[in-house]
Amino acid sequence: LLEPSRSNFIQYSNFNSVWTNPSNFTLNTVISPQGIQNGNTLSKGSSYDASSYIISSGVPSGQTAIFSVFVKKNTTNILGIRLASGSSASDIRKNINLDTGEITNGEAGNQIGFISLEKEDFGNGWHRLKLKGTTSGNDNVCSLYAGSIGNTTNDGEVYIFGAQLEQGSYATSYIPTQGGVVTRLADS
């Protein structure tokens, strides 16, 4: 399969202290979809405790953005995922049950701009979630919650790996980053 040129706007795709609430991450705890021990544990500390990455110049306003991440259940099978841009006018918050694939709206999200949330099986319990929406501003926010957004009844831990934010109508293969935006050239 040939892929187009794409950029991953998340400059630290496999998580670090630049993400908010870095104490929610324990790095390199599990074998990732790459087959090495570079998958991470995400914990949820309080009822509204996300780990977020804020991109000051990401996918332009009015464009389709896709926030994707690899996830595997640990002590909870629920992951909250959020894509926001500009202001709270475009704030997509969804919860997904990793066992059943059931999708529910997360607390305080107005879901404006929501297009879809897909779950792709990557084997060994790993799934790649792909949240697609239309942006309303150039500043993008990508957030992850272990358990439902705004709900402490199913808090726990999930394994995560490889976050990506890209502009386009579909998600492409993972583009690792370590401190800057990385652009993959089109296949030919």
C-alpha cells in the first residue's frame, strides 16, 4: 500500500513530561505493537485528570484532523479520548469500551466537528483508536483518560503507545517523533 505525505504534529509521540500530568505516565512498562518494551502505562488520578498535548500550530481551522493512539486494556477496559481545537466550541470527547467497541459521549464535550471513532485490532490485545473531526482553530489539543472522561467509577490503568495527530481524511501508519514535527514523504 502506498501512503501520501503526512506530518505527525505531536512532537513527543511516545509520551514524556511535555504532556500535561506526566505523573500519570509510567514509561516503558510493556511490549508495544513494535515488539519491544516501549509501551507505557497511563493512570487516572482524579475524576477529570487527563494527560494532554497542546499544539499551538497544528491542523489548520476547518480541516479534517485525526488523533490516533495505540491502546491495550490493563485494569480498566475504558479509554477516554479527546480532540479539541481553537476554543471549546470544537471539543470532541468520547469514551470507548476496548472489549465491546461501544462508544459513548464524554462529559462536557459538545461533539461539534465529530466525524468518527474507529478501533483497529493490532493483535496481542492492542488496538489503534482513530478519532476524526473537523477543526475550528489552529491550536489543537489531544487528551487521553484512563477510564471514562469525568467518571471515577471505572478508573484504572491502560497501556498506551504511539500518539499521532495528522491532517487528512484517513489515518496513515505511525510516524514516531522525539521533539519535533516529523513529515513522512509520499511513497512512490
